[in-house]
Amino acid sequence: MNNKLIISKEKREEMRMKIVNYFLSERDEDLGELASGLVLDFFIEELGPIIYNQGIEDAQIYMRDKLDDLYALQIKND
């Protein structure tokens, strides 16, 4: 399985511009296209898997809870 996150050019540009806007508004730094792209690459490569795995873990907990609810609805035939 390919673990590389694929992001469309449009979505990548949207994300990169959010980084540019953040640095400008919060840090008063004007990040260029290259610098903001490198920051985005760092976030995707280093932080993306952590966030993704947390989402998977949250989904597992949610599904487990729903299965427990379903099992509780079983009619006992003793």
C-alpha cells in the first residue's frame, strides 16, 4: 500500500496560501512560494501521519461504541 498522501494541485495551493496568510497575519513574515511550499511539505510529511492516525483511532473507538450498542439490542434466547 502506498502511504504517500496525494493532494490535488488546487488543494495544495489552497493549503500553501493558508500558510502564507498565517505567517503574514500572525508573524508579520512574508513567506514566498518556495518557503511556504517547504513548510507545507514538512506538515504533510511529519505531522500528517500523526493527525491521520488519530483520526483512524477516533473512528475505531466510534465504531466499537456503535457495535456495543448493536450487541446490546440482541434478543437473549435462553
